[in-house]
Amino acid sequence: MGIETPPTGRPRAFDEETVLDRATEVFWRHGYEGTSLSALTSAMGINRPSLYATFGNKEQLFQRAFARYHENQLAKARRVLDQPTAHAAIAAFLRASADGLTADDHPSGCLSIQGGLACSPENSRISEILAAGRAATESALEERLSLAEQEGDLPDGMDARALARFVMALSEGHAVHAAAGASREDLHASIDIALRVLAPRS
């Protein structure tokens, strides 16, 4: 008489990455505090017990959604910053950002801005997570511009850290305007002005 193989656990009826992407879009559209569990479960196509069992509570779900989003955004930023000059790196970063902020396959703007720029005290952790994400992107900018500074590829007297903050502030401002309906052309027009200001002097 053979030994019976124990029954395996029932496989999940959903793909975690797919439902996590759906949750990300809900948080992106409505912000952390404006997102209800009902909206999440409806968009994700799962019930609350499955949400809790797989992702934990709402804050833990947001942390996972934002971590996935931020890793992708930071990887894109590092790729576009890999340009031969500081000016080209800034141009590539700002233009890729503008294109992303106005893409048709997700809500306009940026999750790190709309997700919870202002949160009530009990959700201050969310604001901290988002701020840390923006700071990491700014650090990637500063790292690239510091290299340019060492190579003499920045205008005399230009501080790499201050320049990184300026570029990041422009990109974040664009996120606000994109969420309010600004077009891709609108954003690129302001980038044109910034690039003229930052153009290397002959």
C-alpha cells in the first residue's frame, strides 16, 4: 500500500503583483487618507480577509505599494541620469519625469506627491515614507551632479546639492500641475526655460 501524498494548500486565486498595482492606482488617485478599504478591495478584486492575510493592514499595503512604485521610479531616474554631461542628465531627467507625469496608463501626477503630502497626525508615518522616497531620488540627482562638479562640468560657483534641489523642486511642481490637468506640452515648455537658464556658457 503506497503512502498518500498530503493535499497541497489551495493556490491563491489572484496574482499579488497585479492586485498590488491596482491598489497603487487607488492610492495614487485618492491619496492615503482618501482611500477606503472598500475602494481598495473593489479595485483589487479581493475580499478584506484576503487583503489582510496577504498584505496586512491598510498602512502595510500602502508601504508595499509605494515601495514597488518607488523602486521602479528610482531605477528609471538612475537610467536617464546616465548622460555624458550634467546638462544632458538634467534635461533627460526632467523630460522623462514630465512624460511619466502625463502618461495615459496611470493617474496624472506622482504617487509620492498625491499619496499623502499632508496627513493627519495618526498617519504621519505615511508622509515620512513619501518624503524619504523623494529624498532618495534627490540623492540620485545630487550624486550625478556632484560627479559633474568634480569634473568641472558645472558652471562656476554652482553647488551640486542646491542644483539637485532645484531640479527636484521643478519636477515636484510639475507633478502638482499635471495632477491639476497641465498637459505634457505645458510641462516641456517650462523645462525649456529651465534648460536655457542652466545652459553651459560658451
